[in-house]
Amino acid sequence: MAFQDPQYREAVIDLLAAIAYGEISAFERLAEDAKLAPTLEDKVAIASMASAEFGHVARLRERLSELGADPFEAMAPFRAPIDKFHEYTAPADWFEGLIKAYVGDGMANDFYREIAAYLDADTRDLIVASLEDSGHSAFVVDRVRAAIAADPRLGGRLALWGRRLMGEALTQAQRVAADRDALTALLAGGIDRPGLDLAALGRMFTRITERHAERMAELGLDS
């Protein structure tokens, strides 16, 4: 049983706590972005995205409690790095907020899915379910593509913004993985558990970067 290994249990608690606080933070940010919405329809769409993010938190908290952790204590170490990421990437307007919701959150989710591949099936399924899109991304793609068609100059600015988000998100992901000993050990693997060597870690971040490029293309932007 994987959870008989205290280091594995600690790593899972860290990972679930990071995702849970990320969902709470995304909820707060999207609720704030709703104030920038140009129409009532847009406001409702963003509010629905925020609600979906928050809806994932309850199950993550339950699982943390089941593992014997205090969910709020477990989330505490991740507040500073996640808050700092949002501080560094505060959108200047409605469209930058949309790009961040789609591209920034997408990259974070890709990172967590990659790590989840090395976990037990139940934990992996919980993480994947917590990161589900819920179909809201189509709204972002539609709005951004329409805006660029109406003002092609907007595309250049948003492409630069997307590249900045990628850099900040990769930095945050690497910092989170490196700062938590249990997560580092999880990625490194063990006697009875496969892990990532430096080459595999490099390929993981390459896959994340490639998926970022695909999202930018879906938005009609250069990566």
C-alpha cells in the first residue's frame, strides 16, 4: 500500500494542498475578473468558471482530512508562491484576464497532471477530476478570437502576454517542486516506484511547453 510510505503520503498531501489552494486562488481571481466583463453574458460566464474552480475544493479538503492532514495547514506553504505568481501576472484588462484564465491555469493543470501520473490510481483520478475544464474554455477561445479579428493589433500584445505567463508559470512549477522535499522525492522515485531522471524531467517540461503552444494556437496567437 503506497500510503504506508510516510514520504509518499507527505508528497500526496503536498500535491493535493497545492491544487486546493490553486483552485481557491483561481476562484478569487476569476471573481475579480468578472468586474471587468464588458457584458452581462461575459460576467455570468466568468462567474461560472469561478464557481467550477471552487466546486473542486470540497473533495480535495475531504481527501486531505482522510489522510490525517489539516487541510488549511497543508495549504499554508503554497499560499506565498501561488499568490506571488498572481501578483506578478495581474491582468491589465479583460482580455489579459481571459488569456490568463485559459493559458496560465492550463499550464498549472498540465504540471499537476504530469505529477499525478506517478501516483496511486485513486489519487490520480481525484486530481484529474479536480482539474477538469467543465467546457468553459470554449467561451474564452470564442471571445479572444473575435476580439483579434476586430482589432488585429490586439493579437501581438496578447501573444507577448501569453509568453510572459508561460515563463512565470514554469518558474512557479519548478519552485513548488524544488521547495518541497517530499515532492522532489516523489519525482525522483524509489525502489518500488518509478520516477523522473533529469532527462525525463526535461521531457515533462517540454510537453507542458508544447501544450501551451497548442492553447495559444487555439486562441489565434503566436506562442
